[in-house]
Amino acid sequence: MNSFREPLLFVRPFALSAVMLLALSACGGKDGAPAAAAAAPPAASVGVIVATPGDVGLVTELPGRLEASRVAQVRARAAGILQERVFREGSDVKAGQPLFRIDPAPYAAAAQSAAAGLARAEANAAQARALAERYRPLVEANAVSKQEYANAVAAAKSADADVAVGRAAVATARINLGYASVTAPISGRIGRALVTEGALVGQGDATELAVIQQIDPMYVNFTQSANEVLRLRRAMEDGQFKRANGSAAASVRLVLEDGSEFPRAGKLLFSDLTVDASTGQVALRAEIPNPDGTLLPGLYVRVRIEQAQAANAISVPQQAVTRTGQGDTLKVVDAQGKVSSRDVKISMARDNRWLVLDGLQAGEQVMVDGFQKLQMMPPGTPVKAVPWQDPAVKKADAPAASPAATASMPKP
């Protein structure tokens, strides 16, 4: 029995090894390739968009500074002691609204004196006219000399002149009395008071009391390169671009310091006729509605101005373009999944997109997402192109969870 078992023990390991070799050979490919090569990983997915021509607005972003549309300095036009401030600092005031009161007593007395002088002049004029009227028939009857009549007529005219002088003095006194009540010259928002009660104002010069600024609408002042302006005008003349919205006034948007866009659009008022010799810039001004008073004078903003539109142009998301000192590039995915880099010429467009002026054809697939995956793969590795959608659009289109569905969700 022992001699029979020993051959069996020797045969079993040999048979097991033969079975394993047959299984490995069966797993190989048709040409004998290893099994690991047959089970290659799937191609990485990258987000792409199809280059589609359309009308795209050309938006230029420039630094600017806000300025009140009207600024008025409230000054004391009458000399005297400031008695009262009758407005709240930082509030909105209307044109003609009283702001300060200066001691009116000296001006009231001057007005009364002028009125009395006018009354005296009118009485003298009445007497002189009556004397001239009495002398008229007497001179015709030779009862008085012609010289006496001429003197009476001259005295009457002199008295009338005194009346005119008295009326002017009364008007001047009333004007000075009115200056004792300082009113708002324009409507707008008034700042802090520059003087306090008890101060002597208007003595020798017109003392500044406060400043009123009209902040609805607001002006935004900014500059643009003269070369860019000329290039844009030349492109419009050649038919490459057309005027934005078909109107003479370009549309203007503001980007605030926190990165948010001001909800109300403005319009371009003018561009300066001269170029600054030191900077080569052209000064521009736009008008922005500000009914809520959100914008304040002196605030630095970014101005997005749409001066023209490009017809049948291609725009791509900003994240699809790589900007370097050597130029701008983007990646294109062909039908076989091969990724290639493309040099392009771009310009600023609206809604965080670049306008591709040159280097891209309609219908090509532009890579927008998946750049990190591409860096981890060997060069020339094919990818799988899938349609890309803006995350902001996805978030806006996503339906909100109903209260019932929220209540039925299991708690973590």
C-alpha cells in the first residue's frame, strides 16, 4: 500500500500546476497578449462645449470713480452770527429748504430804514409834481416866469428819481434780509455742518456752511486707451462690429468693490475730444440711476461698457482659456477624443465669457472642465467628451426640495 501511495503524492502537484497554466493561457488574448492589457481602464470624461456662432456683445472692463451729478456749496451771503441749524446732517433736502438762520436783526432794521426813505421820497415827489402842475396854467398866462416853471418840472423829475432809488434800496434791504435765512440751492443729500451755532459767518468772505450733492443720477468717470477706441471705431466702419443695441449711447454696468454687479444699467454720456498726452487715455463719463442712494460719490468701481456687438462670433467660458504672457490658448477635443492646444485671440464679452476673435472654428469641441484629469494622463491619451453645463445654471434650474420630502428624509 505504501508503494502505491507515493506515486500518487508525486502526481497531484504536477497535475495542479498544469491546470493553472492552462487557465492562464485561456485568459490571454487572441495574439497571446496578457489579460491586464485586455482590461484597459475607460477613457476619462471631460466637459466640452460646441463652438456656436452668434451675436455677442463686446464688453470692456475699466476702472472708474463715482461722482455726484451736481454739487453745491452752501455759503453764507450775509454777515452775522449763526443762530440755528434747521436740518439733519446726512439727510435729503429739497431746493429752497431752509438750512441755517443768521441773526436777521440788522438786516430787518436796514429794510425798515429803506422803506422809510422810500416813503419820504414818494412824499417829496408828490409835492414836486403838484407844484409843477400848478405852474403849468400860470406860465401860459404869464403869471409865473418860465424859469420858475422849468425849475418846478425839474424838481418833480428829481423827486421821481429819488423814489426809484428808494425802491432799489428797499429791494436790496429785503434781499439782504432774505440772505439771513440760508436755503438749499439744489435738491440732494447734505453732508455735515461745517460751522456751529454762535459762529460769525460771512464777515469778509462767503463762509462755507455745508455741501449738497445730488446722487440720483450718479456720474462715473473713467478712461479708455485711445488705441482701443480707434481700433473699435475702425472695426465698426469695416463692418466687423456693429453698435450695441443699435443706439448711440453705449450700455454701462458697474461692478462694486465686493465683486457684485450693480443691478441698474447706465448709459455713456460722452467721450472727451482730446487724448491725455501723458497717458494716451481718453476720458469718458457715464450716467447711472441711483434712486436708492446705494452708490456714493468717490467710490471706486469697475465699469463694464458694451460699445459694440460682434455678429456670428464665438464665445467661450473664461475658464476654458489659459492666459499667459506668451498668449491665450484653449484645448480642443476632436472626434477621436484627441486633445490639442489651440492659440486664440480673445476679447472681453459679457456674462464671464471670452469672445474668440481668431483661432477657433464653428462646430469644434472646446474643453471647459477636466483639466486636472488631463494632467494625470500620458500625453496623447484619448478622452471622452461629454456636454458641459454651467454650474450656476444647474443651481438655478434645480428644483427646491418640498417640505414633505425634507421631512421624509432619514436623519443622519
